[in-house]
Amino acid sequence: MSGKEPWIETGIIGMDMHMNTTIMTKEEVCLLALLKEKLTIRVVSAEEAVAPQTDARKAAVQKLRELSPSSQEAVFAMAKQHAVLSFLYDELAENEALQPPIREQWIKSCRQTVLQSYRLLFLTKYILQLLENAGISVVVLKGASAAASYPQPELRKSGDIDLFVPDTQDWKRACALLEKEGFAKAEEQHANHHMVLQSQEGIEVEVHSAFSEPFDNVKMNQYMEKVMTMSVQHVVRREIMDVPLPVLERPYHAYQLLLHMLQHFLRSGFGLKLLCDWVVLWQENWTEEERETLRQLVKNSRIEGFAEMITSLCVVCLGLPLECAPFPTRSVRETEHFMKEILEAEEFGKSGISRMVVMRGTGLTDYIREFHHQMRLTYPKAGRCALLWPVLWCMTFVGFVYRNRTLRKVSTKEIIKKAKRRSELVEGLRLFKKGDS
Amino acid sequence: MRAQEKTKTARYQLRYAAGIYWVLDMWQSGKTLVRPVPLNECGAFLFRLLQEGASAEQMTSALCEEYGLQEADAREDALAFCGQMRAAGIKL
């Protein structure tokens, strides 16, 4: 795509985050500026032993130094909450405003991220060997696959291993084989599209039977099934730190990342890390054919609005060069509001327990549809029988209120209020709807 | 991102991340991680020499030249480093 593509909104070019004083806090602006500089991929020589002192980096660091010590601490704390602290290692290590114990603790945390990346990589290698020797076709999703796009993959924080086994029989065999090898089935399984197993060291391995949880749209789910079937033909070996792993071809990998973001967004939200994945992925050398494949997948899924918003966030706030952007960008104002929402969410919506779900609109039917969808997710088997729905609705409602009071310690009213605010943002994306977003 | 220091051999990879040089055993294939050996700048310097097949004498000279050490100190350091690598199970 050239910079002359008609879909590029010229207002966004050269936008500076300084202008967001009404929505963003100065700490948020600073964090985005630091990440923006870090995510710009440039060729560096192997001999270069210090962080490149580009003008952009100097400006970002200057912005950080202008903040009070407590604000600087807030910037790094926010980076940690969004699982992007290790990207800022250099700035953290040289920062003199932070209290030494806090700085040391965070430096340690960055190193733990690196060590964990190595642990996950080699455990992935071990599991792949095990499954492939048993004749099971498997694909690595998300973590290691996304890390491959970073100049230093080990800096991308990851907590688990995600494997996709497309064939149903193979999926069952894979789970059984892992159990036989000492991986314990997690007591609580929170999703229908994957099984969680735990290694003896406590590392979670998610064996996926699908790209994501079903959405509350039948056509979308049917199309996702179709793409998953097709994706078997689109697996390549990619080296991550010289370890070859089976991953999806770029358009399918990008599609899966989008679905993953969408799935989290429609629940409690997702943080900056997933956006960083999108920024580095699109700085690779994509062919026009690959771009077109992804656009078709997105168009047929009717999630163009969401893809555009994710791309806008990356262009406007995280420095994804416009010439790399795969989708048209949206208005700056809308993008800022979305970024604020993401900054609030932190990693996978951990920040606010009131952030439970989001609807596709703010009307009564949207609330009912989402409630029904939650019932179907909670009771996937019983939910197939329409006669049981009234009972299941009651059970879902009682369970929801009970968990809010006892576990989440937040009122149901508060959750609904928050969901309404987030749903207003979603309305503009025209999710799963036909036509221009 | 900080420049990637990466020296490949058939078995070991020296990587730089989060202020530390990490020696990774790329041949490992077990369930539990063979923990990478963390090195500082000087350790990485010696490790590179070791990978290139340098002898203890050559490492001593290189240390004197690079860090301005006395020969006796440099020899002691070079031998200690080689011993530590052996103790960590690194076979070069």
C-alpha cells in the first residue's frame, strides 16, 4: 500500500500525542511516546551495544524526565500493568528518579520476562516434538508466534503456550498425550475453545480447538469455522530465536490476532501489549497478495470496523507507519477514546472488575442479546435445547449477581453502567454488520 | 530496541536482553529449561573468544588488551571463567 491510498485520513498524518491533553493523562502520553519509539523497527548492526540515540528516543526520554518522580513511577507501573515493561528496559535501568528498590524490583521483573520467554520457547519445542512424533498437526498461536515479529522476541511478555490443533480427533489425542506426559488438566476451565493443562512447573498450555470463543453472531462463527479449516493449508515453519515453530501464514496469523483482540475487547478488554504485536507485525515485508487475503478474511467476518480501529490506534498512538497500515484509519477523536478505553483495561481487562462485558449497542435488544450469549457460553451443552432456555436464563442471572456480590465485590448496576459506556464505543464499529463501517 | 547481540554456534547462542547476556543451549529438548547462563559484558567478551576456539593464553592476552589488566590477574580471570563455564555444563 502506498501513502497515496484514498483511505488514509490525512488528518492523522504527523499527529502528535501532545494534543490529547483533554483525554489522556501526561503519564499515558509519555508511556505511548516511549513505546512508539521502541516499536519503530530499524536495522541496527550487531555491534551496536547501546540503545540507539535517535531524536525520537531523546524526545521520548526527555518527556519522561520532565515528569515528577511520582509520575515517572506511574509511567513504569502502567507499563508493567500492560505487560510492556521489558520493552522499556533501557529507560528503566537509566532512570534516576525512581526509588532504587522499586527500580531494582522492576529490572528484576524484566529479567524474569526474558527467562520466562526462554522457558516457554523450549517447552513449546518439547511439546511440538511430542505431538508431531505422534502424528498430530499442531500450530503455535499468539505468544511465540507474535514474538517472532519483534527484534528481541524474548522481551515480549508471555505467560502461557497456545497451541491450535485443528482436527477434533487429534485435539483429543493431544490433550490425552500431554496428560500422560505429566501435564495436569487445570481444575477450572474458563473457555470452551481450549483446554488448559499445567506443566509441573506451573506453566499453562492451552490446547485450542478453535481460534477464539464463539461470538454472538452465527454467520461470524460459521465463517470462523471455515477459516480454521482453510488455515490447515496455510501453516509455515518460522524460526523464533533459531527454533523453528509451525505458525500460521501471516494473513491467518493476523486474522487470529484480531479475533483474539476482539474476543477480549467484547469482554473485559485488552491492554497495550496486543497493540504492540500489531505494530511490529505490520512492519514486516507483507506482499500485496497477503494484505488482500487478510482484507478478505476481515471483510467476510464483517469486522472491518474493528480492524480499522486497531490499525488507527497503532498508527495514531504507537507510531505504525502509515505506509504499513493494512486498513483505513478512523477519526482521531474516536481513536483517542478507544485508546483511553484500552489504557483503562490494562492487560486483559485486569484493572477493573466492573469491566465484565461489552454489548454491540446500547439498546434493550443489545442487553438481551448479550445476556443470552453469556448464557450460551456458560451452558454450551444445555443451551442447545431451546426448551431449557428460561431455566438457564434464570440460572445465568442468579449466578451473575451472586458472583458480583461474593467474588467480584462489585454491584451489578456498576457492571451494567460500565458495559453501557464501552458499548457506546462499539456501536460505531458496526460489528458483524454488512456494509461500510 | 537495543541492538541484538547474537553469536550462533551449532549449540550455543549468546543473546543480549534486559541488560544481561544470556548463553542459551539451543540443543536442549527436555521438558524443563536448561537455565541460560547469565553473563556481564566482560563474560560475554570471554565467551565469544571461547566460541572462536581461543586458548587460555589467548584469552589472557585479549583481557590485558581490552581491559588493561595485569597479566597474572587476566590469566586468573580467564581460567576462572573457563572453569565456571565447565561447571555450568557448557561444552565448547
